[in-house]
Amino acid sequence: MTPSIRVLLACLLVAAAPSIVAGPTQPAEDGASETFDIERFTLENGATLPSAHLRYATYGTLNRARDNAILLPSHYMADSHGYEWLIGPGKALDPARYFLIATELFGNGHSSSPSNTPEPLHGPRFPVTTIRDNVEATRRLLTEHLGITHLRAIIGFSMGGQQAFQWAVSHPRFADRIVVTSATAKTWPHGIVRLEGQIAVIEADPAFKGGDYTVAPERGIDTFGLVWAAWLFSQQWWRDELWREGAPAGTTFEQALDRFRHNFIPGADANDLILQMRTWERHDVGTTPGFGGDVRRALHAIEAPLLYMPSTTDLYFPLSDAEYEAQFIPHVLLRPIVSLWGHTAGAASNAADGKFLNQTIAEFLDAAPP
């Protein structure tokens, strides 16, 4: 496997007023993990986390004008290193120029999750968190902990793109620009069918025991990985055997498939996997308060210029869904990623897509306001 694919799969797989814990007096090392705590964090569904923990990392330095901050919200089961394909000298996001904040979704095993929350909210009793819950926790991190009240941009891949869309609707003037790759503003019904199938194979393992397992339901998790693999790349990606790129000489199809079956998300907790899929299922900017479930009206309310980059072969977020949504966004720039790499194209899983993403995003960030 090429280094970019290894990084992507690791990221896909891994991983009342609030009382705020004070941050460090010295800037953290680039990419170092930190934790922001919120006491009694109330979710959209009315449930309250006695203590919510949001993991994040930063890159670069916030300038004196405080106008160079960019938010990078994480995708499914990823940690705060999921955007390093965009970060560095010569890439779209140079830490010498920007202050980057990479956050981790609830349920990834590091931020508050079923696996790391004590009773009475441990395991299957952990409440379902929504994309808006994640956005609200991140808003508090930015404003109350980091002292950031405005962002240069929000850039999101997959579930990170869902968060970027929600930011654009819930807080239309918080960011100058929005970038979404391989995501949509709503999880449309076909996506829910896929996610329900992947949840079902985990829950069908007798070891799962309704989420109160004493040993990991490994058979269910293995089957989940296999089902996920069928959706991750395009059909032609498999037909052209692009899985051979970077693989050891002599690797067979069966061996390549086994990597998904047995090692897709090493060490992942089953309840965490399900929690984030439930978060994914519930994503719909139309259900933002004030829009009455009308996704078109919510999209029309987006004020910031939005770079929309779907993958032409994405089976999770089809190009046709992105094209449908784009017609309702006032200042949208639709730039599909022409790729055989399916969903992963939106996170630079190969050199060609990485070059296109970095160039297009850099130009968008530097463009004059519309």
C-alpha cells in the first residue's frame, strides 16, 4: 500500500454554563493531542454528558490579528491527524501561514465515546450525538478555550464535510470560506440503508449481547469491515486491481480482501463504531432549528463561498446527490474529483487526487471574495 493509502485507512479506521479546563501556557507541538472538557454538556436530544471530552490538535501559530485560523473537523473513526495530506510546506495548508485546529468526533474512542464514558452512560447507554452536537462542542472549544471567534475557513472530508456544512448553516458568518470533500449536506435514504446494514452485521454477532459484551464481537466487526470495503472504492478500482499499488509483490486478491476483513479498524470498539454511524445517519442541515426540515432552504441560507468537491465514483455520497444540493447553495463552486478511488478520493488516497485537492483548495482560499 502507498503511504497515502496507509494514512487514509488509518484515519478512516482508527479512530447550564460549561466549566472549562484551562489550556496550556505554552503552544503545543504541532499535531500533539490535547483535550477540552465541558461540564454538563447537553445534547440535542436532551441527554446530558456529565463531562464531555473533545480531543483536538493544532498546527502552526495563531497570528496577532487572529485571522489565520482554519478548522479541520474529523471524519469517521479518525483522529486529529486525518488531514496531514493537506498540511505542510508546498501544500494547501502551510502551518507557517495558518493556525490549524483539527478536532475529533464524539464516538471515536478518544473524544467522549461509549467505550470511555463511565456508567450510567457506558457502552450502549451512551446517547446518540448529532453532527450539530459536535459543531456546538467545537464552537465552545474555539470561542471559550482558544479565543477564536472567526475562522479563515472550515475544511472537511466525509463526516468532517458534514460538520462543515452544518457550520455553514448554523453559523453562516463564522467562517470566510467552506470546503467540503466527499460529503453531502444530508444523509440521503440510500446512505441510511447502507449504514443500517453495517450496524446490523455487528449487532448480529452473538457476542455483541445488545452492546453489553464482555469480549469484543470480533466476527461482527470483521464482517462490518468486509461490507465497508465493498463501498469504499469504485467498482473499476477493484476491476483494475488498484489495490496492488504499493502492496508487496505477489499479494493476492484474497490477501488484499483479508486486510479489510481482519484489520480494517484495529482495536475499534463496536459501540463506538455504531455510535458514529448513528451520528452519520442523522445528519441533515434541513433539521437545523428554523428551517422546518427543508434542506433546500437551509442550503440557500449559506452565506460563505463554498467549494464542493465530490468524488465522481463515491458510493457513500454519490455525485448526483452533490449536484442536486449544489443548485441551492448561493456561492458554490462545484469541482468534482475525477477519480477511480471512490470515497477515499476526497482525502487524497493517491498522488493525482492529492495534487488536484491541494491545488484547488489553495486557489479557493486565496481567491478574492465574490
